[in-house]
Amino acid sequence: MQEALDFNQGSIIEPIYLTTSQAYRDSDEMEAALGYRIPTWCYSRIANPTMYYLEGVLALLDGYGSEVETSCIATSSGMAAIQSAVDPFLVADPKNPGARMNFVATTQVYGGTYQQFSMRKDLERQVEWRKVVHSTDLSEWESLIDENTRFLYGEMPSNPGLAFFDLAEVADLAHKYGIPLIIDATVATPALLRPIEHGADIVIQSVTKSLATSGFGISGAVISRMNIVSKIDNPAMKADFASYLKLLPNRDNGPNISPMSAALAINDIRTLRMRMDHMSRSTMKVAQFLAQHKHVERVEYLGLENHPLHQLASRYMYLVDAEYDEQYGKSVNRYGHLMSFLVKGDAKQTRDVFDAFTRIWRATDLGRIKSVATIPAISTHSQQGEEGRKLAGIPSNLIRLCVGVEHPDDIIHDLDQALAVLDGKKIKVTAPEYSAGGASSARLRK
Ligand SMILES: *Cc1c(COP(=O)(O)O)cnc(C)c1O
């Protein structure tokens, strides 16, 4: 508050600095600023006061509980965050010139990540993506590492398959070989999982999703611990990775966030913990309902006790600070609001179920206040083809569902009536909510 009183005219919300650049008192100040010899924000491709607010908050959230200092750089998208995080490791090794570099990463990743790794890195740049198919098998990870491996990368829980592995073990493995572990923890958010606490060096967040739940725009972030592990001979990069990205590579490449997106994200992050708690509880109810439904083959939700990864996930995913919470007073597991289920049927029947939703939104999106579903095989994960989807475990009868804050019974009801199309009876969808969109509640009230 004191900072707001001193600098922001007492403004209770962080001001939005919609501006390109900073003016200087004289040439000395300008020279020192552009040479990074004095604190400055210079130019909004490098830094901006509103961006700093977001970066400060995310560094604290992802570092919470780890007892290591963290820093953050916000980016224009989650994909830009991934590119920013991995590219500094994909530089030529003067000790081993001409060697083909590689990285070891799980196949169960977001579709955009799969494309960035397979097309932009592996195919176009000849940087080999060594694929971990069974990420719980530590020996598979280890068998893929050699002296040209630059980093290990995993997404957990993965979108949409909810893959999960033993984070601390994989971090130890990376460090044994002198390389960093990078984790995309978008699906969990720092309210439920903070990989740095368990040994990860760098964390990716697609801020677009649950962090900035309002859904106004696209943004991302890279959060890193001080003194990351890497064999690359670049002391500044290793000492403070995110700040290094900000001052040098991202200044030159330009994947920065806009101050407007940063401000919108900060505002939403204030409610992150309570949303993730509420949505996780609702998702559990929905998952339990689907798990016993006759038209559902399988439910992927880490909270379900009979899920093969439930025990492992329970060691890592819990609501931050529940032990200090009046309501709980002890540590409680929460498994997030993303789940997937496999329809007992073929691709066409899966689409029929999907098309019958009246309340759940059909969109390639997640993290919203509204429940949203997609069929990854024909949307987020269509570009990687049949073979790529097989590797990532994404069959055509899989529906990804991200549960919002509606009453869970309403979502359950929508799923139940949609799955009823598989009963063979002709169902006429007459619910007004969908066709009338935003106007529906007003109409219903009349
Ligand atoms: C959406 C998503 C991304 C990409 O983020 P954008 O903000 O859409 O660029 C990366 N990882 C995961 C897990 C995602 O869900």
C-alpha cells in the first residue's frame, strides 16, 4: 500500500502504463539507462511498469514455499514463453561444434507445444526432439540423455491427457547431467503446483488460461529460480534466467506482453486461489458422475482415487496454504478443473455428444468462469496427425472438459442429456441458453 500511496496517487489498482518508452532528464541518464547501469524500463519491448507488476506477482506465486529467489518475464503468449525458455539452450557448443543438439521432452504436451517442438525445432532447425512416451518411467528419460542434451521438458498435468510424473525425481535426473528441467504447469497454476519448490529450474505458464480467467487476451510467462543448472557457458543466463531473457534475448526477439494484457491478468490473479479451489471441487463431482456413466469408457482426472496416477499426483497437487485456512486447517489435495473423458463410441458419436451440449461452451479454451469443452483430435491436437496423437495418447473419442464456476449439478445435467444421444432416441435440443448466448439469463428471468 505504501508504494501505491507514494507513487500511484493511492490508486488501489495498479495503474496501466499504456506507453512505448521512457523519457530521460539528460543524455547521461539516457546512456546509463540504455546500458542497463541504472534501474529503468526504457522501452516497452524490454520493460514497462505495468509488466513489472505482473512479473513480480508471478515470480512470488511460483516461488512461494520454495525458499529460493525467483524472477519472471511475461510474454505475449504461452507459446512465446516456451520459445523464450528453450531457445537460449539451443546454441552451438564451442567445445563440440557441429554436434546435433537435442532435448528430451514428454509427448503428452499441449498441441501448440507439440508443433513447436516437432516442426519448428526438430524439422526446421535439426534440433532433435527425443520423445519421452511413458513419463513415469525414469529410465526412459535417462536413456534419452547424452552429452548434447540441452534440457529436459515436461508438462504436468498435461493438456488434455492429465499425464503426471515424479517431478522431484526428474529434476534430480536433469541435475545429475548438468542440465535444467523446464516444466509447463499451466493446467495446475501456482495455486495447486509450484514446480520450483520440487527442483524444477524454469516454469512456463500460459497466462491466457486460468491465471487470466476473464479471457480478454493471450499472454504467457517464464518463471525461473536463481542459479539454474546448465552446461552452457553463460554466467548471466544461469544466474538469473528470466531477467537475462528480459534484458537481452527477448529485447532482441520482441515477444513481449502488452501492458494492457498484463493489467488484465493481474486483476484476475487476485482470485486465483479461491477459483482453483472451487472449480477443483466442482470438477471432482463432475468426474465422479462421468466415471459411473454407462456411455463413458474412461475418465482422466487425477482426483479420482482409481486413477493410476492419483497417488503420485496427491504428493504434489494441493491447495496452497490450506493448512492456514479457517475452513480447512490442514493440507488438502486439489486436482484442478481440467479433465477428459472418453465416450463409449466412435469419432462420430463423440461429435454427436459434443454437439448436444447446451450449457457447456464448445471452444478450444480453458480456465474460464464458464465451462468449456473441446474435442482435441479435431482442434488443439489436429495438426500433429494420427501418429502424433497416438504418441500423445489422444484418441478421437476424447472430450476435454474444463469446468467453470457454474453449479456442478447444471454441468452434470448438461453432460447427462448430451450423452443421452447415444441411447439412440432422437433428442431435440431446445434449451434457450445456448442459442441466446449472453442474453439468455435476462430472458429466463422474464
Ligand atoms: C494453451 C497452452 C499453451 C499455449 O499458451 P498460449 O497462451 O495459447 O500461447 C501452452 N501450454 C499449455 C499447457 C496450454 O494449455
